Amino acid sequence: MSRLWPLAVMTTLYFCPAAFADKPATAPGTATPQQVYQSVERSLKYLQAESTSWLNTRKCAACHHVALPVWSMIEAERQGYSVDKKFVTETADRMFGSREKMIASKLMPGPKDNPDPRPGSNMGIVFVAIAGRALPSLSEGQKQSLKLIAKEIPKKQQKDGSWKSVDDRIPINESPATDTAWSIMAMEAGTDASKPSPEREAIAKAKAWLDGQAPTSLQTKVFKIWMALREKKTRAELQPSLDELLALQQLNGGWRQVPEMASDAYATGQTLYVLSLAGYTAHEPQIKRGIDFLIANQKPDGSWPMISRSTLGPKRVPTKLLTPITCAAGSWATLSLVKLVPKSKTDVAHN
């Protein structure tokens, strides 16, 4: 979004979902690689600042404020972008450098804490494992933590093989299908596929359950494709599902979490990321339009305008805190942009 727009227009766009629905992207023309680089740099700065603030004030390695942003930073560096390596290293160690550090980050209960009586799963440790598996190398303490997480996750597995988060933090924890997909990936990060174990049995049971679930939302469609790609399914085998996903793209180039919402960075970033894993590139028209949507609608501070769908507490009160969904959306947008528009060595040298 242009910084020259009047404040009133920016305010309208931020608070009105319809402002982003079914309209062309607001940026003139197609985004250039340099514009993408600048967008990613702004997003990384925003995500790091929010993660630092959350950790320092809440003492909690939340999935939306810490694990997802760290994962996006790791991927950004892998694709040639400059990131604060010290921050990534120190934050990863703080999250899961050891069992004691996971307890300190409120990811696991301490020896004197009472067991969590809630029937759902603690998705915090799941997302930490997702971030951890992206690291290029792991310390011995981190390896042991991933194994510990893999042993902890099955304790909350349902009889049918699925998982359900203790919180309805939609869209991050949208449904048992998405929670189960996340849990599978987290457990695979801490187990050896070549060796039989109770953890591998839990993974197999979960995969069988997930295979039998029909997608009920954009995100579940995306995750079904993602999990199929992890099982080495080819683009050709998945083409009908991919075509269905592409058909959900809106006129403004973005994707919507649900039909009654406007296109946003969470749905668009997540969809573009998985399409990139399927082999789609930034040169294809629909992918270019998705990138244009993200570049056009990024705010000057590096975030993207979002509306929260989460409800909290027994009375399911809508949350007023927008930074969790904003950080999650920024992470997905960043993951997609760096995968589709990586920096070459020449680009990095001139940055």
C-alpha cells in the first residue's frame, strides 16, 4: 500500500473487511523483485520486534509471536535474505535449548506444576518443533528437546488418531485436521522414520485419520496438499486439488480464509507457500497476482492488516488483541515471498 495515501483511506482499509474483497491490488503494476526484497525486510523487522517484545513481557514462546516468526526468519536466510542470526540463534535456544528452557518458556509444565486438566493438546510445543526442524543445525540440547516433544504429543492424541488444540485460536488452530497435520510434522522432527516406536505408530494412526478427512475450508485444502507433498506425491497427481485451490483466488489476487471475509495475508501467504512447494513459480500469472496482493497491501510498519477470528475463555469472547494474528499472517506472507522470490548472490551483494 502506497505510503502517500491519505490516513483516512488507510484507516478505512484497516477496519473494513470489504475493502480488500474482490478488488484489484492497490499497487500500480506488477511488483518488482526489489519491491519484494524491501517488503520482506520490513516484515522481518516487524516480526523480530514483536517477538522480542512478547518474549520479554509475557515470558512465553507463543506459536504466533515466536515459533512462526522464527521459522520465517530461518527460511528467509536460507533463501538469501539478511536476518539477525544472533536473534534467531538465541531465541531458538531460549525456546527449546533444553527441557528446563522449555519449562521457563511455558511450553512444558515444571516438575512441581499440576498436569493440565484440559482435554486438548498444547500446541505450543508443536510449533516450537516446526520451527526447530527448519534450523540448518541443532545443538545436542535441541535434538533432545525435539525427541521429548515427540514423546509428549501422543499423550493428548484422540482415540481416532487426531488432535485438537486446547484453544480455539482460529485460524492457527482452526480444526482437528489442521492441528493433526501440525502435530504430525512436529513429531516427525523428533523421531527416526527408520525405527519402529510408539511415536511412529501415533504418526501412522494420525495420517490414516487425516487421509479420511474431507477439506472443509481453504486452510484444510492447503494442508491436505502440503501433507500429500510431504508424502512425495507429485504435482501431476495433485493437479485437481491444486486447480481447486487456484480457483479460490480472488479478483484482487489474494485468498480468503473463509468466504465471508476479505482476502488477507494469512490465507494468501499460506496458499502461496504451499503452491511454491508444489512447484509453482513467481513467473506464473496467478502466483504473480498473489505476490502483487501482498506487496500492495503491506503496511509501512512491515505488517499486514488483519481481523481476528479467535475467541477465548469458556464464554468464547472474541479477542481484541490483533498482534497474534498479525504476526502469524506476517510469517506466512514472508515464508511465501522468500520461497517465490529468493535473493541471488548478486542481489545480496548489492543489498
